[in-house]
Amino acid sequence: MIIDSKNAIHAPKPEQIKNIFEMSRKIAEKSKDENQWYENINHLALNWLKTKEINEL
């Protein structure tokens, strides 16, 4: 995956990278247990380049 990343059509902007870490922190703080944390982080990871979702902090 890392080797093929140079072939990606879209490269994330620095603020998108920052926002994914901020959102991850917020998810960790709000999760009641590891299962909820995993479910929310998994959803975030699968959709992290969607500008609306990741930039709504």
C-alpha cells in the first residue's frame, strides 16, 4: 500500500491529516469502551478523505 501510494489520484492536504488525528482523539475521549472506539475509528478510517465528515470538528 505504501509503495502504491505514489500512484494515488488524490493526496490529502495537511489540514486533513491534522483533522483525522483530532477526530481520533475526540473519538477516544467519547467512546464508552474498546468496541465502540474500534467501530468509530474504523468508520473514520474508511471515510477519512470525505471533506465534510473529517473537517466537521
